[in-house]
Amino acid sequence: RFSGDLLEMKIIDKKQVFESAHNLQRVLDERLAYELCEGKPLIRQMRYAFQGPGKLYLLFEHCRGGNLSDLLTLHSQMRENQARRLAAELVVAIEYLQTQGIIH
């Protein structure tokens, strides 16, 4: 069903994934991490994951304005209240990832 939402696509070459157990584990871990974060605010949402003959496809919600790196590049200086809010949002997101065992 077409929702009209903008999505971002990450395309992964299967040959690279299966070159080593490490590469395979990274892809599996990434997908699991996004699944564990489903519906959580402050964390980009994966909408779909599927595969073709030689590629894996992960589709994510579109982040208007880009990612954190883009934001920091664009706003190398920001007001204290903006920086405080950004830091608080990062802490909340990181705490959630820690409770899920995604990062430590």
C-alpha cells in the first residue's frame, strides 16, 4: 500500500555481506537493532527490509534535514537551549539503546 511517505534506502551488496562472518553479523545486528527500536521516538525507524538476487534493501523513514552529522555541520554553533535539548535527546536515545543491549 502506498502511503506517500518519503523513505531512504540503504542498499547492501550480498557478496560483501557473505565475504566474512563479521560482515554478516554486522548486517544481522543492524537489522535487529532497528527492529528492537520500532516505534521509539528519537530513533530513525526502519519501515521495510527485503532482498533481491544480489542485494539487501533496508528502507527507513526520511529524516528531514539529514542526520546528526548533517545537523552539526550545518549548525556548527547553536544557542545554549538548542544544544541542551539536543544533548537531552541524545541521552534519552542512548539510554534506550543501552537497555536493549544494543550499545554499552
